[in-house]
Amino acid sequence: MSASITLHCDTLWRYAACAGQLITDAATVTEAREAAKKRGWRIHPDGNDYCPNCSGNRIQPTVNVVQLRPDPA
């Protein structure tokens, strides 16, 4: 059995929301957020997560799925 933690961008506009997300195989939310930070996501102290495009970060995401752990043999 495997599990994943998906971070969703929390940017909201008047009639829409950002569809940005990052899927990880992290064991904890903290681990997922650390991986996201390395890929340009901004983690706000209030707990909201913002994708690189919405956070104004110039790092552009290259992948939407991040594998942190090796595949079991």
C-alpha cells in the first residue's frame, strides 16, 4: 500500500482558484512542504501553500509529481 501527500495552491481570486498542485510520496506534511520549497513553492506561516506562479517565485516547476523515497525492491 502506498500513500501520497498532495499540496494544493491556496490562491483564490474572485470567481476562481489556482489549480496548481504538487503530488509527493512524503510521509509527513512537513516533508512534503520541504520538497515543495525546493521547487519554488512558498509556504506561508499561516499554513497556506502557494505554487511558484502564484507566489511570484521565478523558479518554474518542472514536474508535478515528486518521488522522495526509492521504490521498494
